[in-house]
Amino acid sequence: MLYYLLYPLHNDISLFNVTRYITFRTAAASLTALALSLVLGPWMIRTLRDFQIGQVIRQEGPQSHRAKAGTPTMGGLLILTAALVPTLLWADLANAYVWVAMLATLGFGGVGFADDYLKIVRQNHRGLIPRYKMALLMLIGLGVGVALMALAQNGLYNTRLIFPFFKNLIPDLGWFYVAFASLVLVCATNAVNLTDGLDGLAISTFAVAAATFTALAYVTGHAVLAQYLLLVRFPPAGELTVFCGALVGASLGFLWYNSYPAEIFMGDVGSLALGGALGTVAILIKQELLLIIVGGVFVIETLSVIIQVASFKMTGQRVFKMAPLHHHFELIGWSEPKVISRFLIIAVIFALFSLTTLKLR
């Protein structure tokens, strides 16, 4: 929106010429998102308290978490506002990729909102019936897949897969890509959702992943860099850099209030939306498989749950003291801030490693 208002002025005021650069608009979107989060945060916390929208703690969770009951939740609404408004202000709204990313994020956030709302109303940690929740996530994922196929029909996308470390392994999935995209998005949303269990853990690790995809989106849309790194180049994908930058700014702003001890929780409206945003961007810039490395912490957390459930059903024994994995480390004596800090370090390592794969092919 501001892009369309300010750029035409560059003929009279040369300073406004900078608005045509993605790097400038990404920085502006990040700072706008950060400012919105910091300004709206106290109001959001007060409003949620006034409406008695507090966190419902699982009875089977760690005993130390009982004190967190009643902490304002559904803070994901703050993240969504702080991320989407700057995107609308600074991105090129004629770009189809931007709209796919924003609408997918809103869609997954809507499912999370319904889940959170039912938990609050029932005063129980059980929200949407799991199979209904999964069906809704899959439906939105299929919608994204169909949108991608429509872009492909117009030469704005392709359905090939790029494998990290392999230069010539680029199979074309055709219409099977719709189901594949849905699977990626369902996995991404649930992975971030499972990681959201400690103060600041999910949002800090997400910020690292979003920053990584900010760089990847820019490279994908850049003619010289994309060719040098042998990436599939989609010029429209470069505009996703602005969206990713807004996600980073919104994440840092939310972390200000969500860091230990948290004043507000993101809830499923936040975790599902963020997972959906990450997955959608990964798909749009053709880094679907690299998402596994970029979001390595989310993958580990998800695998810990799968291993725990499978082990208990098959042998009656638990591998971890509690799953997801962050609770296991709590129960062996690590303090909550130590778990968060160490997982954040691991997230940074995964992010750096993922960037090295661009050249190691």
C-alpha cells in the first residue's frame, strides 16, 4: 500500500526511489512489525485478561507449569496483526506469491483460533476434535496446492522438487504436487504447534527459521544469485522477502512479551499460523525439503512425540520422560531458560547448515 503511494513520488523526490528495492522494503516491514508488536502488546495482554482468556494447562504436563494457568493466551492474534499489516503496507500487492502466503497464514491461523476458542469456552485443554482439526489443516493445504497449480499453468511456478546436496535430482511431481504441498503444510503446522510448550521457545526458534527464509526468498528472486547457486529462479518469489521480514519483526516483538517468564502465550492461533507461513514460503521458493533442515528443532520435537507414542504402543515403555523433547529435559533437571537457550543455539546451527547446502550441491 505504501509502496504504491511512495514509489510514484520518486520522479519529484529522488529519496523515494529506494522504495522499489526489496531490501529496503524488507527492512521497513521488519521494523514496522516490531513496532506494532511492541506498541500493541500491552493493550493485547490487558484485553485478553479483561476477557479472561487464559491458558488452560494440561493435567499430565510438568507440575512446574501449573503456575502458568491463566496467563493470557491467543497472542497469535498479535503476531498475525504485526506480520500481515506491514506486508500489506510494504509488499507489492500485485504479486500472487504474497497473497498465497498471507491467505494460507490466515487460514491456518483461523483453525488455531477455533481450537483456542473451544479450549477457553470449555476450560479444558481439548479444543477441536483431532480428526476435524487435521481435516481442516489438510483442506487448507490442498487449497494452497491448487493455487500453486494455477500459478504453474501460467508459467509462474513449477512442480519440480529440489533435493539438498543433489544438483541434478529434480523430479517433476505434476498434479501429485497438490497432495505433497498439503502434506508439507500439515507437518509444518503441527511441528511448530508441538514446539510451543515453553516460554519463548517456539517464537525464538521460528524467528531464526523465518530469518533464514528471508535470505532464501531474496536469493530465489535474484537473477545473478539464483543462477550462481543453481536455484530455480522465480522473480515473483523475491517479494516474499518482505513477508518473511515482517514475520521476523513480528516474532521479535512478540518475544519481548513471551520470553521467560511469559506475559502472554501465542496459542494455536499463533503456532498453526506460523507453521503454515513457514511451510508456504518454503513451498513457494522451492525449498520444501530444505525446510526439514531449516526447521530442524521443530522436526526433532515432532520425532520425539512419534518415537514416544510408537514405543509406548509397541512395548509399553517410554523412551523419554515426557514428550515433546523439551519437557524431557525439564524433567531431568534443566531449568526452563536453559532448555530454551540451548534449543535456540541448535536452531541457529541448523539455519547456518541449511545455508551451506545452497553451494554444496
